[in-house]
Amino acid sequence: MSTYTRRSFTLGALATTTLGACSNGIGGNGPATIDARVDGTLNAMYSQFPGTQQLASRASGMLVMPLITEVGLGLGGSFGRGALRIGNSTVDYYSSASGSAGLQIGAQQYSHVLFFMTQDALMDFRQSPGWAAGADIEYAISAQSEMLRAETTTSLSPVIAVVFAQTGLRLGATLEGTKYTRIIP
């Protein structure tokens, strides 16, 4: 007779969630699926935060990550796939991954868009074999989903992040330490 404990239940749930996060709804279904999800994500962002249309028109390029899945129980991580858009065209596909350790428990999913506001920032991103998001990213929208701040559109920051559509049981979403790698879907 098996005895199930909270620990075994929690570990089993974490393992299931972690394995599910590996495909996170985008999986390896190819460029058409990623592009369709990127289009849907941009439409949702523009609808919810109209000020992002002005950011998009000023940006040299945008990295759109339609769905990032993040889990943590002591050790944590996140994964997602998306596309780099220059103008209205997809030029490359990227995966996003991060790892963390510390006091944490829970899971969440969210979308984010990185706006590359200068040609230099976009070129640095594209030429890097694995670009890591750092503390120099300016966040345009707070975790409370406030409207886009006016000063963000006139910011001199080379990279602006918009994180939105958060769901789950984990507080906050930060991109610091996230590594982006070019992929062939």
C-alpha cells in the first residue's frame, strides 16, 4: 500500500508543471505557430496598453515572447519561445530561459515584449550568441498593470520591457538574468 505525503504530492506536481513548461503551448510546431502567437500577443498588448503602439513605432525592433512559463520550489526556472520583429516582419526566432535558487514556490505564466529603442541595442542583441537581460532594462508597466507611464515613451533607455498577462500563483515577473538564444523552430 502506498502512502502519499504532501512532499511527494508537491514534488510530483512540480515535476509535471516543469515538464509542461518545456513546451509551454508553443512547442516545436514551427514558425507559423510562433508567428500566430506573436501576432495575438501584440494585438492583446496594443489593446490593453495603447501607449505601446507609440513605443513600437519608435523601436528599431521588438522581441515578442507570447508565453513564458516560470516555476519554482527552492530551485526555479522559466522557458518560452518567441520571435524578433523588425518592422512588421519576423527576422529570427528565440528561446528564453532562466534559472533561480532561493526561497520561492509557485508557478506563473506571462507574456513580454522587449523594445530595442536604438540600432546599437538591436545589433548587440542580434550579434550575441546568447544575450542575457540585465538590470539596464527599463520596465514600462508595473506588476499592478498600471498604464504605460508617459516618461517611458521619451526614455533614453536602449531596451524597454513590457511584462503583462500574468497568471499563476507566483508574485512578480522579472527578466533580469534571462538568457535569449536564437533558435531554428
